[in-house]
Amino acid sequence: MRIDCNYTSQCLGRMVSVTFIIPSPTFPDAIGVTNEKYSLTPRAKYPVLYLLHGVGNNKDNWLLYTRAELYAEENNIAVCCVSAENKFYTDRQGEKWEEFLLNELPELACGYFPISPRREDTYVAGLSMGGYGAALLALTAPQKYAACGCFSGAIEKVDLAQCIRPAENYEIYTLLDRRLSEGSTLPALYVACGEDDMIYDNSLRLHETLEAKGVKHYWESVKGYRHEWRFWDMQLEKFIKWLPRTDEYKGKTRNV
């Protein structure tokens, strides 16, 4: 089930576009050829993946160029995509993107849809700028996410000129050191990049830094891929299957 929403955001001071993918009964369920009882009431709330886009994209690109909806349905996980322009998911003049992503958007998701509010059921991932955004959110508020996926992350490409808070609040390695010094429990981390990607060095450095600091994470360096959707589609499916799930639907995949 795909639901496109437009609503007035208090944090952003304007209308914002959000798409939710909510697992729903399949056609085989509807005609009774599966073991699932047909019901439009989920037996439990769904875990959720907040999926962040890259520069020049919007919420629809994940759904146009990958099989995100199929993966969500197959794996019984909700997906949420939001259009965030080219703001790098950072606070700008008059727009509180971090407050929106960390609090307002989850309130919308869990208030209006059968989505779990538990940290254990909440994940964030993104590509390029969105990979940076996912890492930023995970290291700013690790208590909110069980896992973070950074695909071809633009970790060192963020434009800080328009940010309204000091730069150290947006620097991934500064935030990482801060969380480690505090003894915070970090989300499970997944880092992947194509070896022919123009910003491969960003992902490699992130992997090497995590390794040097003893931070457990999954790293995948793949030959033959550039900054491209075929790679991100592949990684999205792998990431969803890799997630450290504890919910009611764990391990219960469906044929769609």
C-alpha cells in the first residue's frame, strides 16, 4: 500500500510531501492461496525505514529507480520517504530539518499509521547526500535508531555555509568521537560503496575510521559500480535483509 501525503509541517513552516509504504495483503492473500488470513488490520505494528534521497532528487526517486515498495511488502517493513530538497538534512534559516526528521516525522508516521515507535523497530538509510543525512541522524540521536545504512555517502561533501548551528554539529567524525566518549550505544552501521564511485574515498574513510576506533559495522566495497541506481537498489535489498530485527514479523517474508 502506497500512501502519498501532503501536510503542513510546524518545523519547516510549510507544506511537505511524504510517501509511506505500508505492507498490505497481497493478491495471493486475497484469493486464499496462502496460509495468511486475509485482514486489513495488521497483527502487530510494523518496523519502519526512513529512506533519504540524494542531491537533485526528491522522495519519488527511491520509488522510481528501485524496488523499494516490493522489498517493503516482501519483508513486512514500512518505508517512509520525504522530499528534503538539497539541504543535506541540516537546520537552515527558518527550516528545522533535524527536529522534523527526529521528532515530527516519526510522530506523523506512528500517529497515523500502524508503525512501531520503538527504537528497536526504527531504521534510517540514504544514498549520497542521504547517506550523509542518515549518518548525521544516527550519530546525533543514536537512541532513536536501531540501524543506519550509508550508501555511497557524501560524508565530506556537506555544504555547511547555510547551516544555522556550529559546524561541529554536522561533522560526522566529530559526532562519532562525541558519541564514543559518552559511551553511547550506536545503531548497527552498514556502509557500502561502488569502487568506481566518484566519492568512493568518502565511504572508504568512514569504514577505515570505524574500524580504527573499534566500532562494529558492515562494510561492502563493490567492483564495477559507480554513483548509480543499480548499486543503490542492490544495497537497499541487502540492507533490509541485514537489519537486526526483533519485531513480530522478523523472518516472515512474503511472496508478493
